[in-house]
Amino acid sequence: MRKLIFLLLFLCCYIFLKAQTFDDRQVDNLMLDIPAHQTFSTTDIAEYVKQNFNSDRKKLRAIYTWVASNIKYDTDSANVINMGPDPEAKITAALRRRRGVCENYAAIFNDICVRCGVTSFVVDGYTKQNSSVDKTGHTWCAVFIDNNWLLCDPTWDEGTGNTKYFLVQPSEMIATHMPFDPMWQLLDHPVSHRGFYNGNIYTDKNQPFFNYADSISAYIKMDSLQKLRSTAFRIEKSGLYNNMVKNRHDFTKMNIEIIREDKDVDLYNSSVADLNNATTIYNNFVEYRNKQFTPAITDNALQALLDGIDTRLSDAHKKLDGIARSEAVFKFSTENVRDRLNALAVRVKEQKDFLKIYLNTATTNRQSLFYNKQVTHSGK
């Protein structure tokens, strides 16, 4: 009876594997038949994938097969493609040249996945081959499929016709791939850098539990600065074990600084814009006052001419305060803008005081106020 049960189980597994192999082969063949004119942008490739495959697994298989089969690994692409300021060049140049390095493989694979509605992230780290740790960094991808996080490295399957590194379990991938950010190990008990070097990659449940799923969920909701800060924190906490990890940490901190300074630039420019808008409102009012409020408008309309100016002045000060609290190394000098805001506030108060007197004066006596030195101020 046991032999019969074992035989039935074996046959079921065999049939399942044969069916899956046949299914994968169909996906591969259909994907490799994509018209050439649709292969020079991730948008076009993604459209072909969405039109021809109806499940996330088939989509991932198709994308992986195409990238691993059509991009040739070529180290001369490292400088030609990856050193430019535009991140999109990692994708567009590699598609045009049909050449690239790991960054290009991962960037193309990730971008097509995202365009196909599959959750995917690029993972940076380093690797081990033949029991030896590589001295240069590496890039691969993490994907979320069937409520599970798995890993893909199309670079390592390039030109082989195999999918050994497609949808790999994190517990297996850690034998050869170590992310800089331990979150992307996708393990409840992350492996240390020392353990990776020594081959000690087995789960140690005595180590603190790390809820990577919740961490990724929180990470997805963060803005770019928050993502970089959380990444830098995790990298530093895991230990700056080698130069590759140190360099990645420094690179992350540098990008944090760039974003901080960019935010300061935006705050500064926005505060100046608020000042300019407030100044325009003020000048328009003074010009109308110098014309003795002619042509005449209603009192309510006259009162509304200065509406919004206080809000703009307040907003400008808040933005300058944000720059003052910034952690960026480079800070804008805000004193001149503050001085102009304060000077304008004084003049605005003078106009509001005059307007209050004007509106509280009988209509027949208002004209004389324009000649009364005690209440007249040109604002010029």
C-alpha cells in the first residue's frame, strides 16, 4: 500500500513538473517571438507582455526570459551607460545597444515588471562565487508574487537559456547574494556580513526577529528622503563590514544630502515667490490708493484688495524656518528675504491702518483723508 501511495505521489509530481515545464516553454517561445520594433522601450515590451500573458507568474517568466536572452553582458557599458546623471539611461541605452551590466539588467527587468503591475524593487549588494566574495557590487531584483517575496537575477542567467536565478527563495539566494540593505534579504533572521563571508548562512533563531514584510510595507509608503534615511539606518546597523558596504552607505548619505539641499532650494524659491506675490498685492493697493480709490468700488471689494497678503507673508516665514531647521550641510542665507518680509509687513500694516480709518469715516468726509498727513502714506 505504501509503495502504491508513493508511486501515485511521484506520478503526480512528475505530471505537474512536466506540465509546468511545457507551460514555461510556451511562455518563453511566445515572448521570444515579440516583434523587433516593440523591443526598444520598456513601455512597448510591457504592452506585449500584458496582451499575451494573464498571470503574474507568466508575466514575470516572460520578462525574465526576454531580458536574460536579449541583453549581452558587456563591461564596457558600465561607464557608457551607468555614469550619466539620468537614471533612465540605464534602461534606454541598454535597450538600444543590447548590452549592459547587472545594473542595466535589473533596471530593465524591474521597469517592465512595474509597468505590468507586478511589484518589484531593484536590490543592490555583492555576491559570492565559487566560495569567494566578489570585490565589486552587484544588482538584482525582489518581486512580490502570490503573497510572497522572491528574488530574480537575470544577469546570472544571461545567455544560458536557463532560469536558475528566477523566483529564488530568499533562504537559497542568500548563499550567493548579500544585499547592502538587510531588509532585502527577505529573511526573518538576517544573515550578518561576517556570516556571509564565512558561509554561515543558516537561520539562527536566536538572533533578533526582523519583520521584513512589515518593513517593506512601510518603506513603500515613504517618500524618497524617508526611504534613503531608513536604508542608511539599516545598512549602518548591520555593520559597515567591507569597503563595498561602506561605499554604499556613503553613497546613500550623499543622496540624502542632495535631497535635503534640493528641498531647501524649493523652500527658498517658494518663500521668495510668496514675498513677490505679497509685494504685488501691496503695490497694486498703493497704486489704487494713490488714485484716491477711483474708479470707485464697494467697501467690501476695497477691503478684499489686501486679502491673502498676511497668509503669504506667514507662509514665507514658515518656509524660511524650514531651511533654518534643515540638516543639510549647505544652507541658504535667509536674512535678506526675512528683512524684506519684515519691511513689507510694516508697510502693509500702515495701509491696513489707513484703510480701517477710511472705511470707518463717513462717505462725505473720506476724500479729505487723502490730504491728511497723519493718515496718508504713499508706500513708495
